[in-house]
Amino acid sequence: IPANFLINQSLGSVTYEILQDDTPISIRSLHALVTINSGKSEVAVSDDTITVKVLSGAAKLALVDLENKTHVWEIKEGQKVLVNDTQRRVEIK
């Protein structure tokens, strides 16, 4: 398996955990890309909503908006991100 790889998650909820080396995992869901840099995160995808919960460690979220501009957010431990894929809107809690 390559050191860095990309997972396509189109539906459902998965908890990802970096166990060693701090080698990131990237998850593509709808129009977003989530990169888990360390720790444990949960990614849930429904019809037009993506929810990312960073349970421990850190992650990044990249999203292309409706004007084709890419935005990147750092997600810290304890934060939850809601992405409305249809509107390409992000809410961080």
C-alpha cells in the first residue's frame, strides 16, 4: 500500500484512525477532501451533507466553492464541521 492514499467515501459513516507514523489519510466525499493528519476522526456522508468530527488529533478540510475557488480549513481536536455540499457552505462548531 502506498504511504499516502485516497479513499472515496460516497455515503455512510466511518471512523478513521492514524495508528502509526502520522502518515495522513485523505478521504474524498462529494466536493470535499478531508485529510486526517493525526489521531481519530469520524466522517459521515449523506445525500448532500458531510459531517467531520475530530475526536483526537487534527485534520484539514478542502472544498471547492460554487465559483471554483478552493478553501482550506484546519480542524482541531473536539471540533465538528458541517458541509452543505449543494450550497458549498461550511460551518465549524
